[in-house]
Amino acid sequence: MRALGVDPGLSATGYGVVEGKGVEFRLLAKGTIRTNSREPLPARLRHIFAVLDRIVREHEPQVVAVEEVFLAKNVSAGMLTAQVAGIVALLADGREFYSFSPRQVKKFICGYGDAPKAQVLGMVEHLLGIDGLGSDHAADALALAVCALLSRR
């Protein structure tokens, strides 16, 4: 089973593709899609769509997961992020689709909804058998992909 996790953002969208069988997970792809703030919104969204569409076609995930968008702090930025999440939902058409809050991801990965980010990243590294994942958008996306695979059990 393959899962695509996406950490949506207009300036930086993280993605990660993970294959899971039983309790074993394997990293297939990860990266961050960056857009230029001087470009018009439609061009930025088109670029994000094109890259994610290529990832979906290349890896053919059965499951897609995106982080829920919260509008509490900055509504304008949240609305832009929500547009990126909409792209992810569109690309998930015909596949299982999950939307997780950061708290849900922490609970699935670490068993504790208030786990610190470093603990989540360390657990994702452990589950994927990799070292030095670092804290970035792609790492968050990998956590979402693992979370989606774990939630199917």
C-alpha cells in the first residue's frame, strides 16, 4: 500500500510517498515544492498541481493524506493554504483521502497528541529506517503519509 502525504502551503508544499506493508515502511519520495511570491496566484497553484500530479502518476498512491488547515492565526494565509489543500483533494479523486490535524498526526505517530515535533520526526525516522530527516515541510508530509497508512489498520 502506498500513501502520499502533503503538508500544504502556498510558498512551500511538502510531499512524501511511503510504502507500507504490515509494520514495515519504506520511503519512496520526498520533497518540497517552492513557489515565488512575485508570481500570480494561479501560476503558483498550477505549479503545485503539476508537481503533485507528476508524483501521483509516478508513484500511484492508493491513499492520500493532507494536513488540516487552521484559520485561527492568519485568515488570509489560511485561505491560501486551503486552496493548496483543495488541489490535494482533487488529485486524491478515486483514492482514499484523509485529512489530519497536527494533534491527530502526533497521536498516531507517538501515541500522544501533545508530543513535541522533534519526537514525531524521530519516530518517523525510526519507522522509515532513515536518519537526519530534519524538520521541514517534507518531513511533515512523510508523517502524514505514515499516519494514513497506520490509520487504515
